[in-house]
Amino acid sequence: MTEPATPTTMPESPQDTAVIEDLMRQQAEAMQAMFAQFLPTASTPPPGPADMQHWAMSAAKLQKMWLDFGAEQAGQSEPMLARMADPARWTSLMRDWYSALPLAQAETQAKLWQEGLELWTAVLGRYGIGPAATGAATDAKDAPLPRQDRRFADPRWRDQPWFALLHQTYLLLADRLTAMAAETKGLPPERQHQVQFFTKMVVDALSPANFPMTNPVVIERTLETHGENLVKGVEHLLADMRKGQLTHTDPQAFELGRNIAITPGKVVHETPLYQLIQYSPATDDVLAVPLLIFPPWINRFYILDLNPKKSFIRWAVEQGLTVFVVSWKSADAEMADVVWDDYVRAQMEAIDVVRTRLAVPQVHAIGYCVAGTTLAATLAIMARRGEADKVRSATFFTAQVDFEKAGDLKSFIDDSQIKLLESMVTDGYLDGRYMAATFNLLRGPDLIWNYVVSNYLLGEDYPAFDLLHWNGDTTNLPAKWHKAYLEDLYRDNRLVMPDSLEIDGTPIDLHLIATPCYIQAGREDHIAPAESVWKLTRLLAGPWRFLLAGSGHIAGVVNPPDAGKYQYWRNDGAPTTLAEFVAGAHETKGSWWPDWIEWIRAEDAATVPAKGKRVPGSRGDTVIEDAPGRYVKTR
């Protein structure tokens, strides 16, 4: 007969139960009091027994989640987020940033103090407080405050003097710090830009909207839900810490090939570096010259095929183009030796594969972002080798070749930060989550802090948004390529120096490119600024059309005609600078895609029947698999 198991804990006595209940009550009261002190007592009545139990449960859940997470992480290798947030990695940058600003100067501090007093007097006077009070307080909910910012648009930021004073003081300090950074003297241009960028980064991070005890919307939500919003928010936070990445959208909402990247097609060619997808025709006749799209390998190609309404690929197919797209493989240890030369060779190879497959002499080519930079190098090499006629036209989506004015990304590119990136390399590749975090920092309020508030503090459900799903679908990068790209192009700007770089023994000179080019830039692009993209026009030997589209790096490109959004500008004169282009440009409302297809047809309008290998996977055509293929799904 088996002996009964010995209990591991003694049964609780009535005294133990009373102690536990008392502790839970104290914890619940402390949590509620902590938040309630910032809101009027009329809106926060004393908690009843059910409320106390609810608060206690929230507190217990929070405590248990953190304890479980701590135990789970014990003994594990350093998580990615911890590596990125390691203070030692940022100490020198922050020290250099602080030393560049005149914050320690007595004159600066005195001026800030005086401006602060004036602001506080004015703000408090609106609530009938202090010497500026007019006897009858202005209606604080409706009265405009000195500084406006959409982060503080909710009326609760104006309902009470404390929160009005808090966010107005923050906006004053933000303005002054930003001005100090812009007016800093004696720094080289790249260092000046870096100081301005890091000032903005610090200012964005310190917003009172980002902290639970200084955000009235969060406090009110916490009181309403008895802390359940924080429980859900911590669940989101810990999930993100486990995966090493901020979540923007519902992870379960989209599936490649089911409701995203669903334009019909086949993978018709494959190498260790890329798959080549050909899309099925949607018209009886197609343009004789096919289209080959090179998307950036720092992202997934399906930004151009999000859904049927937004898909540039589907739209191009419907215009009668035979469309091919390169799907790059996310880097792994086997790609540790991949360098820029390999991507240029891959582009030249893909051009030949399409020409051979369809038995045509030429292709139209598109290069997006970094793949556009690479396309320029490809065209220059082909021109020097006497093979330029393989490409009938080249289109550049927000692509830079001259990196002198490459925007905020240059703030991350100096010797110290390149070394920092090298320290994050694993098995010869850089985890794509680092690049995703970098791009998010370029738009911190929109892509980081907005989601810190909604996901972690308010505990809101994730939205189902295809663009944000793509934004979080990271791609690993070959470390050797990434380092050389940052040093040779961003830092040293060698691509615009004739014969400074070479591939396969062939020197690169962009001045040799005589292929007709269509160059699209985004007016609000923070990754490839329009002024930087414009510089390609100064290097070409052949005809070109420059088009400035409304919006930025993504929405400026992915702007289908049916959406009726944004606008674009053309200037058919002979401007020599972007400023001249803008001054004489004609604005057209809506998408620029129709302008582009007219330009393509003007280059070669000949058509052929959509049959044979124009239909991938048709009788006698051996293909590898259905679009979108395996490579886009590798992590």
C-alpha cells in the first residue's frame, strides 16, 4: 500500500489567511492610492470589497508575471533587447550629446528658469491660481494653451492644472533643447546632425505621455479597470522582451499567401541568395518588354503586394506588364561571406534569367531603396562591359547614390557606432531586429512611443494593419555587406567617385549610365530624403524623369490610384537643383503610378500574346513553387 504523499506546505491557519488578506488589502489600497492621487477624489470613490479584490488580483498577477519572467530568463544568454539597451553601449553617445549642448552654462539655466516661471504663471492663471488669476478661472477644458502637440490632444491633459503644467513645461524644455542643438557651433556637419538627432530622440523619450504616473489617460484607465490595463500591458511588454522586438500589430492577423502577398504567380528560378517570382498575366496581351523588380533585401518584397487594393505588383500586372520580382533570402550563417558584389551579380543574373526565359532582348528594371542604389551600380557595370542594352529602362524608388545628405540615418554611422553594430553580429549576420529598431527610432513618436502607451500602459488590443505587419517582419543582413555598405557609401560616399569602387574587377562610374531613368522621391521621406535622391539626376548620361511624390518612404511609393491620396510634382523644364525643380513644378492630385506606366509605354509600347512562358506554370513550364515562395517566409 502506497504511503500518502507528504504535503510540501502546511495548510493555512485562520491567522495565516488573515495575514494574507491584510497584505492583499494593503497592496490593493496602495495601488489605487498611487493612481488616485493625481485625479479628483470625486471621480475615484472609496473602493468597496469587490474593488479591493479586483485591485489585489491585478497586483498579484503583475507580481507573478515579473517573477516568472525573471526565473525564465535566469541563466539564459543575454536577450537582444538587453544588449541594445545596455547603458554601457550608449554612455559615450549620451555624454558626447550632453557636452555639445550649453546646459551647464549659468546664462542658459537662468533663461530657462525665467521662461519656466512665466509659463507656470500663465498656465496656472487659467485655472484661477496664482497672481495671474483673473478672478474667475478660464474654462480650462476649452482654453487654448501656449503650446500644442498631438500627444497631448486628449482633454484630460487640460482638465487639471497639474497635467496642463506638466506637459506645457515639457514642451517648453523640448523646444529649448531642440533649439540649442540646432544652434550648436563649432561642430562638423555630420556631428551637428547627430547632436540634433539624439536631442530629438532624448526629448521624445522623456515625454510625460510615456509614463503611467504622468499620463492622465493611463491613470484614468487604470482606475476604471482596477489595474487590468497594466496587467495586459505587462503581458505585451514581456512578450516583446521575449521576442526582442516591439509589436505594432496583431501577430495572428496575417499569413503570407492567405491574406497578404496573394497575387498569383510562381517561383521560376532559385539561388542560395534569392528566388525569382513571375506573376500570372491578367490581360490577353502583354507588353513585350517584361518588368523585373528588385526590392530591398533589408525588408520583405511584399511591401509591393500587401493586399489586392494596395498591391503595386497586381496593378502592374493589370496594366499588361509581365512582372518578375526578386525575393531575397534573409541572411543566415551560410551567408556570412556575402558582400555587395554578390547582390550586384544577382541583379545581373536575374536580368539574364528573365531575358532567356521569355526570349526577349531587354527588360524594364525597378530598384527600391538599397536595391535601387545597387541597380545604379549594376547599370554602370553593364555599361562599361558593353551590355547596357539588356535594360530598356530603369526606375528608382526612393534610392540614393550620393550619400552626402542622406538624412537621419547618418546619425547612426560613425566609427564608434559601426563598432557597436559589429559587436551585435552573430554567426556572420546582423539580426534584422536591430535594423528594425533603428528605423523605428527615425520616427520615435509614431513607431515607438505611441505603441508604448497603447500596448504597455493602456493595454489595448493590437490592431490588424498589414503595413505594420510588414514593418515588423524583419530580415537578417550579411554582416560583411552591411559594414562595407555603411563605410563605403554612407560614410565615405565612394559610389559617386568614378572608379573608386569595383565589382568583379569592373570599376563603377555612374556617369556611364545612358539607360532612360525614372526617378521617384518622397517629399517627406526620412530614410532617403528627396534632396539626396535628386542627386542621381546630376550623374546620368541619358534621359531621365524626376518625380516628387507626396508622403514618405513607404506611403509615397505604395499609393494606388483608387485610393485618391496624396499628389505628385513634375517639372519638365531643365532644373539643376531640387529647389529649382520645386519652384517650377506642376502638382497633380492622386497617385503617380499612372504617370509611370505612361512613361513605360512611351519607352516601348509593343505587345505580344500572354501565352507560353508568359504564363508561369503553363503546360511544359517547370516551376519551383507557388508565390510568394519559401524565402520570404524564412526568419
